[in-house]
Amino acid sequence: MAETNRSHNSIILVVLTLLALTTMFVEIMLVPALPTMVQDFPADANWISWVLSIYMLVGAVATPLVGRLGDMYGKKRVLIAIMGIYFVALAGAGFSIDISEFLFGTASISVLLFFRALQGVGMGMFTLAFGIVRDTFPKDKIPLALGIISSMFSIGVSIGLIGGGWITSVGKWTDAFHLVTVPFLALTIASAYLIEEPGRGRQGSLDIPGAVLLGAGVFLFLLALTQGEEWGWSGAFIALIVISAVLITAFIFVERRVEDPIVRPSLFRNRGILGGNVAALFVGITMFMVFQTLPFFFMTPKAVGGLFGLQNTLAVGIFMLPNAISQFIFSGIGGAATRRTSAFRVLIAGLATTALGFIALLGLHSTNLEIAISQIIVGAGIALCMVSLINVVVESCPKSDFGVASGMNTLFRIVGGSIGPVLAAAILAGNTVALGPAVFYTETGFVHVWTVGLVFAIIGLVASVALRPRPEDLCGLIDDEP
């Protein structure tokens, strides 16, 4: 019987890992194609970064709500429903140009952004996967299983960079969605048959006011960043920032008073959870500031000062291969280190390595070897952070709070991931050079982005060290059961 349970748990882990991998692959597979997507949406060039950010923004709002629905109605049931929505969004995104031309008579990025927003709901699959593992796996296997699933944040990104580059080099970026749709449908069917419902739902309520306030606050902040170069310090820009701050403040006020909040303020008294969430925010920002900029950096023509002048997305994917390989290798190293030492130590090592990677990018980006070395260091740091973040939650909260705590950690990670691309795009927009009708970003712009990324990495590192958990904070999942 024990052998049967181990075998079944292994099957569940494979299915959940593939789900997590697919979710992040789809998030990042368009990154190599971002420079060429401008040609399909010339009137919407300023909104290209939202192809990444809208996915993450909706994911940030959806993740805690999906987790709550899983608690109320059953994690497997909600997981299958979310996968159904995700499948429709994948299929729709593949035909977004055709749909927009039918509706508006021209190619509009709004249709693609709509389907990308629907895909963002799929980010909630991470919280459901964490919950299924928590409810069904032996307690000594939970940290390893969670680390494997969580590592898909970085491994999925790595594969997405290469796979997306290859797909869009031999076809169009829409083909990436077509190729993912059918395998994802097969994965949905497999999940319905192979994953068992871990337990009955329990009573609870959805924090709709909190979700609306959080989503609106983050959206307006990102909108201000997107339009900042065009608006400058105008009344509209300042108004968006002020309204965003008011909404986030109202969100904090509401979370202190609702019965089932998205973010439970009392958990922040635990330094491990507080430090892990602060780190998750800055890891998300820095991770996507790198992925947003490198494709544009590689494809800037030499005629306007570009250092590499790559001509197609496959070449971009190949040039980003060191990052992908590094993340794959260090995800395994980070998982092993987490089992041998504390997850928080691995997290701090990851943040320090990420900061070192940004320093390398600032000084080593002129030759193939230099940019490869810089990417290896950045990739190693991000991988160590991704593997350790969820296990920081495991070490720091009792099992009864794990669902909320893991949802909070994923929320902060996703919010950071939605800020990173837009912030990078806003910085780059102020550093452009024209070549005929086309506009490209200058080396100075990329240096500015990487400098800001370094600052965020250092802030995350300092905050994590300052908030490292005390012995009484380590009341984690592995210790709360006899």
C-alpha cells in the first residue's frame, strides 16, 4: 500500500509539475518575439510590455481568489475549471490578430491583452498545486515536492525563452499558442483522471473588495509607468500615482477587517513570512526586468550602436541559452541545499548572487563570452530564489495557515513580476534612437534598467537579512505534527 501511495504521489507530482512548467512557459514564450511584435501592432508599441504584465497582474489578483475557491469547493474541481479557462485563452490568443481584424478592421493589441489576461487566471494553478501537495503528500516529502513545483517558475521561463525563440523564428508568435494548446488539453484530461480530490471543501468567503482594490491599485500604478514618458509630470500622471496609493492603502485597511482576507496581516508578525514576501516582491521585479530587456538588447542593430544586432528570435533564444542552462542547474542545486540547510539561507544566497549578476551585466555585456557569464550568474541567483521562496513559507508557518501563507507569497512574487516589465519599458522609452521608421533602445537605456535592477536586488537582500527569522518563527509545516 505504501509503495502504491508513493507511486501515485509521483504521478501527481509529475502532472502538477508539468502544469506549473506550462504556465510559466506560456508567460515567457513571447519574450524573444517582443521586438518583432511591434511590427504587428505599430499603433500600440507602448503597450507591448503589457503582454507580460497583464498576465502577471491578473495572476496576482486571481491567485488568492483561486486558492480560496479551492478551499471552498475542492482543489481538484477548481483546478480543472481554471485549466478549462486557460485552454480557451490559449486558443483565443493564437487567433487574436484575426479576431481583432474581424472586430475592428485592423490588428489591435487589445484582443491579445484580453486573452493574456484570461491566461493570468492560470497563475492560480500554483496555489492549488501547493495545496494538493500539502494535503496528500507525506510530511517529510512536502518540502521537496514544493521545491520542484516552485522551481518551474525559473525552469519554465528558461525553456520558454528558447522554445519561444525557436517557434517564432520558423513561424509567427501566434504559432507558439497553437503549439501549446493541444498538449495543454491533453494535460487537462490527464489531470481530471489522475489527480484525486484531497479533501472536501470548507466554508469561507471570497474577498472581492480586497481583490478589486489590489487589482485597481496595481493596474493604475503600472499604467502611470507605461504612459510616464509620454505624459511626463503631468496632472494625469500624478493623479494615477495618488489614486493608486489611495487604493493600496484602502486595500490594507480592508484586509484588516474582512473575515477571509487575501493577505492576512497577522501572519506578517512572523519574520520568516514577512521576509519571504518582501523577497518575493523584489525577486519578481528583478527577474522580469532581465527578461524584458535582453531580447531588445540583442536585436538592436549595430547601425544604431547595438552590440550584437541579432536578426531573428531563434538567435535571441540561443543567446539566452546560458541563462536557461544556469537556471536549470541551480534549481537542482538550490533544492538540494534547501534540504540540507534552511531555505532562508538559500534565499539570501540567491539574492546576493542576483545582485552580483546585475553588477556583471553592467560591466560585462560587450562580447558573447561576457554576456554569457553575466547571464549565468543572474540565472543562478534567480533559480536559487525561486526554489527557496516557497520553502521559506514551509519553515515559517503552521499547516493550518499554509494555504493563505503560500498564496500570499505567490501574490507578492506575481505583483513583482507585473511591475518589472513595465518599469523596464518605462526606463527604456526615455532612451531611444531612430533608424528609418523604426525606433530602438540605446545601450544607455539598458544600463539604466540593469542599474535599477541591481538596486532592487540589493534592497531585497538587505531586507531579507534584516528580517531573517528567529528560532520562534520557525514553526513550520514539518514541525507542527507529531
